[in-house]
Amino acid sequence: MRKFPMQLAAGMLIAGSATAQTSVTIYGIADMSLDRFSGSNGGLQSNAAVTRLDSNASNNLAGSRLGFKGKEDLGGGLSADFKLEMGIRMDTGASEQGGVMFGRASNVGLNGGFGSVHLGRQDTPAFELLNNVDPMGVGLAGSAGNIQIGNKALFPVGGLKGVPEQGWLGLGAIRANNSIRYDSPNFSGFSGSLLYSLGEVAGSSQGNVGVAGLSYKQGPLYLGYVHITDHGAGVVSPGTLGFHQRSDALGLTYDFGPAKLYTLAATKTADSAGIVDKANYYLLGVSAPLGQNSQIMASWNRSAGRNSNANSADQYGLGYLYSLSKRTTLYTSVAKIINKGSAAFGIDGYDGHDGGAFDYSTLFNVGITHSF
């Protein structure tokens, strides 16, 4: 009877000692919007429309989340840290990222004069590049993800192979499972990153993802480049064994003061069962402050298939933010995707409107985000 209290006291003493050495932060974001979606796919759902409450991370200003992060000083310039972050659908309480509990991040690592090394599930340098060069922040109705990441069309473009076509940034290269990531120190504005995600398929490279990134940030200028070798692209199934894709992307932003310019150009070559799909991707955007508390942003995203110039998609987006405080922001945004040929890109989260003959889709929303 006396052993349990003694063990409990010892455990509390150890926990108290760890707390004294480690800084742990609990944080989060709560974001909800009222959305109005409409679209048409060749008469199958002509002018189909739906109004709903939404907390989809791709359509709102910021994905709702709850996170835990901590850092311990190990001395001699060395430190250890961890991050656990879950995505939450505020409208239903369900988990984001396919129902994974800590789908946004679950990693641990070391930091020092050599840079940093982290292990686990984490953002890739490619996703960070896209987030930096999208004035919408890969969110709102005009999220670059609908085109640059979007897997709404069929692979190859215009084909009916039953394999989703990826953007230049495949689903497995956004946040990578089973990954090892190294980030270099900053050298006069230059820094580099390497990430390798293990597919963990015995005797096969299927599911492996490698990302190399290089960036330069000095004053108003940001310049970033990534190369991706993707053997999974988030579509690992018996029908897609042997899938591999190579992508290159170059992005730039420049803050002129009255306005900030965003641009990106990317290309990808994908091979699935000997069928090759090639496409180019473009982004052009701008943001500008409107007084002290508000901001407006606009963007254009394009996917252009190189197998057939007729298969392409354009997205036009417009957004507006109004800050009530440092932690609470109201927003509204609108976007329209127009497909040509057999392209079938659509608004993320409205999968029921996808199809080989998709013509267009439109999303308008009004929302609020609060960070804590």
C-alpha cells in the first residue's frame, strides 16, 4: 500500500525537474467560415450549389489546430525540441489531415551551431516555399493548393486511368511521414534544407520522398528553390505501384512597401505504369495594406499540361482581412477555377463536384480566426 504513493511522489518529482528545464507551450487557432460553393461539370451537376459552415484548412484563413511544443537547453549551444500539432475541423470536432491525430506535426530534434535535425512528421521545404509565395497563405478561397497541389484532375491529364493527377507538389510532399530533415544555419541570408521521407516498403522505393531546398532572404527580397523526387505522391495503392514524379519550383517575393509581389514557376514530370504526364505551373499575386488594420490580396494560379495544350486550368482569387486585434481577424475571399479541355481541377473539400468534364467551380466565404 505504501509503494504506490512513494512511486507517485517520485514521478511528480521527476516531472517537476523536467518542467524546470524545459519550456513547453500550448497554443492553437480556431477558424470558421460560412461558405457558398457553386459549379458545373458538363451538365452532370449543372449550377450545383451548397452553403455550409467550413473549417477546411485549405479554404479558411488558417487551419484550426491545437499544438504543444517545447524546448530544452542542453548547454554548449545545443538544444532539443519537440512539436505535436493536431488539425481540427471546428464544424464537427473531427480531426483534419485524414483523421490523423497529430496530422499537422509530430517530431523531435536537436538544434545547434550545425543547424537542426528533426525526425517524424513535419512540413517539407516545398510546402514552405509555396506558403511563402502564395499571398493567400495556401488558404482562403483562392488557395494556391487548389492548382499547385490539387489532385482533382485525372492522370494523365484528360485520361481515364483512375489515378488522381498531382500538382507539382504531391500530397506526400506537403507534410512528410517517417521523415528526416536537416536545416542549415543562415549564411548571410542563404539557408538550405534537406528532407527524406521513408516509404518503409520492403524491397521497394515506393512511397519514398526526397526534397532539397535553397532560399535567400534579405531585406524585402525572398527567393526560394526546391527539387522533389517523389515515389508516392500520396497515391500509394496497388494500381499506382511504380509511380514516380520529379518537380522543380522557383518562387520569389518582393516587398515594395505599398504592395508586395509574389510569383512562382514550377514544372513536373510524372510516370505511372509507363504513362508520362508533364505540366507547368504558375502563380502571380499581390498584397497591399489598407490602413493599419486591413489588407487586400489577389492571385492567379495556372496549370498547363504539356501533353496537350488544351488541358489547362486557371484560378482567380481575391481576399480581404480585417484585424480586430493581434489575435482575432475577420476575412472574406472569393475564387473561381476555369478548366479547359479535359482538365478537372476543383475547390478543395468539394469532391462531389469533381469529374472528367468539370467546367468551373466558385467559392465565396466569410469567416473569423482567433489564435491563442
